[in-house]
Amino acid sequence: MTEQEKKERIIKSRELIHWHKEPFDSDQKLQLPQPPLVKEPMTGELIPLPMNFEDLPMCDDFVKIINGRRSNRVYTQQPISLLAFSFMLWAQQGVKGIRGNNYATLRTVPSAGARHPFEVYPLVLNVEGLKPGIYHYLPMKNAVELLKEGDPADEAFMADVKTSVRGQAFALKASVIFYYSITQYRGEWRYGFNSHRVMMMDAGHVTQNLYLCCSALGLGGCAIGALDSDLCDSMIGLDGKDEFCFYCMPVGTVSSDNEDAEQGFYAFLNKK
Ligand SMILES: Cc1cc2nc3c(=O)[nH]c(=O)nc-3n(C[C@H](O)[C@H](O)[C@H](O)COP(=O)(O)O)c2cc1C
């Protein structure tokens, strides 16, 4: 890519962040049918997740939880409990109620116009009581469905997982990698060409809640924005157009003994 082409691409990308003022009739205003609030189950075989979150051992000092929020990239590869797994999913996308006559979901995170344009696909590597593989979270029921088994001992499968996060090998030692897709039309129906701007803002709330869960539960995670969307889509089975994967976050068990190794990820700062 030439420098000129690079500059043009940057200007185009900046456009995404503007709120465009030109008046237009959104599909909502045109009274076109509203897209479903959540994606339908993909398999029909649901695994309900426990919700007795009061039994989870976790820090309840809010200041400590916020202050302890950080990225961790060194995982000790211990299993995480099904209850912790369930809590992390609920905290990111759990549905608490419905607004109006099926107009919107009210969730544990905010979303512009309450559109909640995301689906979560946890890749389970080491969670008690679940087969390893790619699951789909059903936020209305706090349940998951297994889409595809995936053995962490299968080198070809793990090679794909590594490529999906553009070679960031630390993710492979996580107990679970939460992949997020965006279902564009949920936002576009209401906000048209301004939707992409606010949908990206929404995504930050989802992973921030996950970061805070990690801090409270003594787990570690690291948001990953640099991923291979096409490969993620084919791993999960998404069309890559109306719905595609755009973000993920591995979460695993951590130990304070590994702080030097954690800091090793910033060793480039010590180089001239
Ligand atoms: C949207 C987003 C994308 C990120 N992508 C990556 C990534 O691809 N690889 C990575 O190692 N860290 C990634 N991070 C983590 C940041 O590098 C990290 O938050 C930052 O260095 C600050 O460190 P802290 O989270 O420990 O405060 C990402 C964070 C966010 C919010």
C-alpha cells in the first residue's frame, strides 16, 4: 500500500466515528420489521447454566475490583468452574428484562438504543462440566449450545485458533476464549449509517464487564482486537456479512508468580 493509499484509508476510517447529520429515514421509521432481539438457537440442544452467583467466591470490594482491573496474558491452565463461566457470560450479555412489546432487551451492559447487536461464542478449552469446543451463548435463557467440539490436544484445531488471533499464542493457554460477533442489522434498523459508530462503543462495555469479572474472581483476561475475522467466522459458522466476528477475549487462571512473564509482554519498551 502506498503512503497516499494509507492516508486515504485512514480518512475513510475516521468517517466511521463521526455522527452523520444528513437526515434520513431509518428502517425503524419506515416501519420495516424489527430484527430479532437475539439470534435463534443454532442447534436446539441447550445446556442451561447455573445462576447461583451468590455462591461464587469473589471479591466484593468495588474499589479493589476496579483498581485490580488489568490485562493478563500468562495463564496457568487450570479449569474454571461452570458457575464462574456462567457468571462471566451473564455479566457481559445477560438479559434482565424486556422493554415494551418485545422492543428491546435490558441487559447487564448498556447499548445505544438498547439494540445489543452482539452474539457471544465462547471457545471452551478448560471449563468444568463442559466438553471443549465452540459454544453459542443464549442470553435470554442463560444457556449455551455446543456448535462444534474442538480438542485442545488437536494441533490443527489449535493452529486455527492461534491464527484466529493473528498469532497471539498466549490466548491458547486460556480456559475460555470469548469470541464476539456483530449482527449489523440490529443496529442499522434504528441508526442506519450512524449505527456502526455506536455499536463499536457498545462493545467496550461488554469486555469491560468481563475485565471486572476477572478482577473480582481472581482470573485474568486480555481483550484482543487484532483478529482474523474470516477465520473466526469459518470456525464458528458465521456468514461473515450480516454477522461477523470482530473481537475476542481469552480468560484463564493466573498466578502472581508469573508477574515477570506478564511484564515480558512489554519488554519492547526497554529496547531503543
Ligand atoms: C479494543 C482493545 C483491543 C485490544 N487488543 C489487544 C490485542 O490484540 N493484543 C493484546 O495483547 N492486547 C490487546 N488489548 C489490551 C491492551 O493492550 C491493554 O488494555 C493495554 O495495554 C493496557 O493494559 P491494561 O489492560 O493492563 O491496563 C486490547 C485492548 C482493547 C480495549
